[in-house]
Amino acid sequence: MKTPKTAVLALASGAALLAGGASPGYAVAAPAAPAPATTASTASADAALATMLSESREEERMARDLYAALAAAHGGARPMSMIAKSEDMHYRAVGALLQRYGVSDPSAGRAAGSYAVPELQALYERWLSQGKASLAAAYAVGVELEQRDIADLRTAIAAVSPADVKSVLTRLDGASEHHLAAFRAAASGATAAPGAGWGGMGTAAGDRGTRGFGGGPGGAGMGRMSGATPGDCPMLGTATTGSAT
């Protein structure tokens, strides 16, 4: 998902990074970030990298909370209900980087709907209000959010130096492309085929993805993906004409 603008500006100006409350329908506690691939922190972040990772963690949580709230407002509608699960994977992937680089978690102790970054707080409130108006409005919110994320992620990818951070951002960018396609498909009247599955993303360069999710009248879908090829869109490649709920 997107890297907030404040972090992008900070990254762009740095000479070289790393020189060496629940919202409606989403009343679950935020899961702890998974352990990083290494058993101990072997890297450190300068101020720009720390800011980018911190804000990205909050942004992924905001997107997860927003999609879950919009899904609840529209009777569990897809693709929001499925993409909220994907965003939780992204949230945990960034959390693993926070642990690896010794950066404090800004999401700790915060309820869904409450964010440490004022820009994200404002976006959440605006998009939640807009998206509750109708399913069409919710799909439009998803398109706007994902387009914003893609543009900002690509700026950040070009600016960062650490290979593991670049790898995670690249996979988030690929996932956002899938999500954008899903929202556009939903807006056109398509939905996921019965039994379609979707894979998770890994938390570090070279990781295998987590087990996938999926379901429907045709049975549950399960699958795995490589760490380099996001497959966490619940609709891409399985679209059929019909209700988007």
C-alpha cells in the first residue's frame, strides 16, 4: 500500500538510506507482527527510513480498517471484505521490518479508526463517510486509495536502498495493482468465482507466502505463492458477471 507523502519526501532528500477503538464491523484486536526472518535485529534505520516504515505500518492498518468497515456497512460486500484480509498481511509484513530495523510500532495500543499520522486520520474519515453512501461509492474509494498507493510506493521504491525494504515495497506495489483491478472489476459488475482462492505474501525477501484464503459455493480455495509474485487479490483472474456482494 502507499508510503505516506511525508516519508516519501524524507526518503527523496536523504543521500543514502541505511548507510551500512474499533471501526464498524472490525472489532478484532490488531495481530502482532510476525517475527522477522532473522532471530535478532541485524540492521538499523536512519531517521528517513524509520519514518517511512512507521507511517507505512499505520497506512496498512488504516486501509485494513477502512475496507473492513466498508464491507460491514454493505453486508459483507466484496471485494472489500477479502481485501481487508490482504491488507492485514501487508500490515504484518511492514511490522516485520519494524522489528528488524528496531523501529517503534506506531500502531501499538491504537484502536481501529485511530491513527498516529494526521493525514491518514483525515483520509480514513473522508473515505469512510464517502464509501458508506453506496456500494458504487465504496468501490470508488477503493480505486482512489489504490491509485494513490501505487504512485507513492513507486516513488519510495526508487528512493530506498536496503534490499529487503525494497523487496517488501515492490510486493506491496504488486498487491495494490491487484486490488485496483479488483475494485474496477467490482464497479463493472464482476465478482469472484465460487471457490476462488488467493495466496498471501511473504514477510521478507525470498519468503514463501502464507497460506491463501478463499471460499464460496464451490468450496474453499487454498494456495501458496512465491515471495516475489503477489497473488492476494480475491478477484483477479476469476471474475464472472454477477453481484459484487
